[in-house]
Amino acid sequence: MLISALAVAVGLAVQPEHAHRAPASASALALAQRPATIRTGIGSAHDAVAGTPPDAQAFYDQGLAYLHSYVWLEAARSFNQALRVDPRLALAHAGLTIAYTELNAAPAARAALARAQTLTRTDHDRRHVAARALQMAAEDAPGDPSKLAKYRAALDEALAAFPADEELWLQRGQAESVDPADRGQGSVAGSIRYYDKALALAPAHFAAHHFLTHACENSGRVQEALTHGATYAKMAPAVPHARHMDGHNLRRAGRIDEAIAAFETADALETAYFAAERIPVEYDWHYQHNLDLLATSYQYVGRMRQAEALFTRAFALSSSLLVQEFNKREWPEFLLARGRADEALAAAATMAAHRSPIVSAAGHIEAGRARLALAQFKEAADEGNTALRLMRGAEGGRIVATPLQALQGEFLLRTGKTAQGRSMLEAVVHTSRALPGPDAWTQALFTIEAIARAAREVGDWDFAAWAAGEMLAHDPNYAGTHDALALVADHRGDTTTARTERALAATYWTHADADLKK
């Protein structure tokens, strides 16, 4: 029998993403040294530096703009270009500490910090560099809250000295996250007041809108997120992430066709950038992330062939980010949803062979789900137990806890332990639905759909009805929600409800593949 993992898994510490990255290659650092030119359409940022030439200031500001949109390689190129004009520009070195950290070049980041610390010319520069040094110390010790507190205190002191510095306000908003390495994606409700202050000081600065989008969507304030995301996209139209962010909340608001258009635009911008700059795709984390959301959006509207093509492409890409490698489980899950358990098992085996114990554990979990679909119960239990062993003691293991619990609950449901299985799967649904952010929102929908499907397959129609109701509460705009409700109504002999729900499913699947079973 599958042993209990929940008590072990939920106690594991969350580690920042950069703790799970492979070192940067020499080619990545070489790319970061390529000359840069001034770009348009990326949004404007400005942090005045006394005594630096105008050209250096312009490239430094461009580096900031790219940092604020997570375009790490172009940020590094811009900062290095600024340093060619003014080698003593301390804040360009400080900017490189972030860009190099995100390019997985920790030694280069530390060297940049050392140079920044020796080159500061003004109190403004010193406070910025000192705050960054404290942040890097906190990043290196994410389990020590005192270091994060020191970083926040330094920002507060800097703001007391420079209350009109919007860059400091933006940093202070990011620092509200419990992860000191957060760059704004994890912004919380407490971040909003700091971003609002930055926006009031510099209405033309797009970054506040970007980070407010994250903060609002993480806080469940979807309409506000939608407004800020649309503004960010307008202010930085040439930045793939800006178009992508708009898609986040269009999808959440039920405007799925517009969301797909936004993700497609982001993909086109990135593809053109790779071709023009001769940049290998693996150096842009965002490309794979956007592929994932575009693929799940195609899946959402029933364009399964397009979804499959993108899932296949994304699955073949390697990533230095733990979360992106973990999210490759979307491919075997898609195959399972399409009734292709043998193919799902093969894809899961690829993940299970990954060097990271966390990604390997996720692969074994997906293999366990595939084996359940194939009625291979002993093998499914073995896969789950292997996943648990891999999680024990592994950094970042909490990310695997809920998928493992879902596997356990389905195992119990399929092996006749109905009450236990239901209880565990209900907890999975409640946990999944409570997770913040647009990615987690969509993943939760497909998780509940898989639970409803498993309940139907074992003949537990009451539980299938409960799961379909949870799908409706989570997203009434999804065709699969109404398909699940129609199947329950069919079983109950409620032809009127079945007809109504099936008609709604057909409406939401208007642009689905012609051969999709509805």
C-alpha cells in the first residue's frame, strides 16, 4: 500500500528558485558581454546617477527597464554597455549582481557586488549598493528571517533619506515577499502600498504596473490585476513578458481568446528576438514559461493538436529552473487526460530520470498516475513510495507534496478505500484552489478535472458530482466543467440538465478541434 507522505512533505522548507539552478555556462556570460544598443518599446525607467555621462545613464536606465521585465540577458548587456562608457558606474555593477544571479552566475554576481562597493560616489549610490548587499546575504540564507529583516530595514532607512526614489519604493514592495530572492512575482497584498507610492512618484514608470499586476493576482484581486496588466502591456509593447502578463488575467477573467492572442504575441516577439540576436532559447527562461501557458490555454479551449505540439516542444527544452522542470509534468498529465496512459508513462519516465530529486519525484508521481490508469496498482504504489523517498531531505520538496497527495488519494479511491480517498482528494482540491497566481489557478482546474474523471471511472458518482461542482465554483467558463456536470446529470437520468450543460460545453468549445469528443 502507498505509505502516507503528507506529514513529511508539508514540513519541508521552501527554497528560492536560484538555489536549484545549474551554474551558468561560459557562453551565457559571453552573451552578456555583447554590445547593446538603445531599444524602444521596452518601457522607461530612470534612476539619476550623479556625475555619469548621458550615454552611461541611458544604458543604465535601460538595464533597469530590462531587470523590471525579467529580461536578464539584455539587462546584463545594457549594464555592461553602460560600464564601457563609465567603468566607475557603481550602480551598473549593482544591477549586474541581479542579472548575473538570474543567469545562474553567482561568482560573477559576487564580483560585481565587490566592484560596486568600492566605486560608490554618493550617499544615494551607497544606500542602493548596501541594500543590494544585504539582499544577497538574505538570498544566501533564506531560512534566516533576521537577514531579510535587515534588508527591509536598510530600504526603510534609504527611503527616509530619499523619499522620492521610486526604485527604492519598488524594491521595498518586492521585499515584502518572504523570499528574499523574489523579483516581484511573489508580491503580496502588503507590497501594494509601496508600488502605489512608486507609481505616484513616477507615473511614466511601467514597473509599478508590472509588480502591481503580480501583487493583485496573488491577492485574488483579478480586475485590478487585469487593469495593471493591460497598462504594462501598453507601456512596454516590445517586451514578451508584458504581453504575457496581460494574458495571465485575461484567462482568469474568462477572456480566453484574448489571453491566447497575448501569449501568441509574446511567443512571436521572443522568436523574432532569438533570430535577430542569435540567442539560443535556453538563455531566456520566459520562452518556456510562455509556451507552457499557451499550451494549457489551447488545451482549455479544446485545440488539442496545437496544445500537443507546444507541450512536446516545451518538454524537450532543458531549464535551469526547478519550477520549470517540475512543470514538465503538464505533458504526461495532458496525455493522461487524452486517454494515452502508455505515452504518459513514457514521458513520466523521462522526468523520473532527472538529476534533481524533486523533478525525479514528480516524474515518479506522474508514472504512478499512469499506472493507476492502467490498473497496475502495485506498481503505482511503488512509484509513490519512490517519490516520497526522493522528497525526504531534498531542498524545495514542498512543491511535490500536493501532487503526491493527489496520487495517494486516487490510489485509495481506485482500491476500494473510498472514504479515505475522498478525504485526501478533497484536501487536494482545497489546497490547489487556495494557491495564488494564474499558473496555479489553471493547474488547479485541471487537477480537479482529473479527480472528477477518476471518480467516474470507479463509479463513485456522488464524488464525481462534488468534483464537478468544485470545477464550476473554480471556473464556470471552462467547457470541461460543463462536460463533467453533463456526465453526472446523464448518470442521474436528468436529461434536461445534461442537455443544458452539454450545450454550454459546446459553446465554450466553439473553436475546439473538430474531432474533439464533447
